[in-house]
Amino acid sequence: MHTFTSAMRAAFRYAFVCMALVVILWALLPQHRLFLQSLLLGMGGSVLSGTLLVSKTWRIGQMAVDPNVRPKGTGMLQRLLVAGFAVFMTIRFPHLFVLSGVLIGLFLFQVLGFFFVYRSFK
């Protein structure tokens, strides 16, 4: 469980670094603000979804140690609702967000999580 925790900490750290980089680019490049704020919405949804996934995975890991701990689902519905809310905001406010930026941002934590978990197995 220690390798999983360290891999997820690294994924969260790099996700927040990426979000900070996008915020800096948003401030420096006013002509690309529409795409960058869409990217921020997707990244925020991705980090929230990743937080839900990590908490459910942690709870399942605790169940292996203590059989009295019972997970209450996998969090799939909550993660789908987060992604659906980000897409809903994009469709509801097309003058603030573009779909391509939100969809790219939604995959941020998943890509970082896969990379760091795979790297921790070596």
C-alpha cells in the first residue's frame, strides 16, 4: 500500500504543477484564454475524480488489512457525474469553455496516475 500511496502523491503533485502551469499560461496568453480555462475545468474535474478513485482504492486496501472495513462501491457513478458536470458546463456556457480543452483536461490525472503506478512496479 506504501508504493500505491507514494505513486498517487506524485500523481497529485504533478497534476497540481500542471494546473499551476496552465494558470500561468492563462495569465500570460490572453488570446488563448478560452482554451486554457476549458483545460482548467477539465483538470479540476480530473483531480476531483482522481481523489474519489484514490479514496475508494484506499478503502479497499484497508479492507484487506481489517475485514471489518467495508467499501461502499467503487465510486464509478460519482466519477461519471464529475465528468458529466464538466461536459454539461461546457455545453451550457459555450462562450466560456470549449469541449476539446475540457476533454483533454479530464484525462490528466488518469494519464499521470497510470504513469506513476506503472513506474512504481519496476
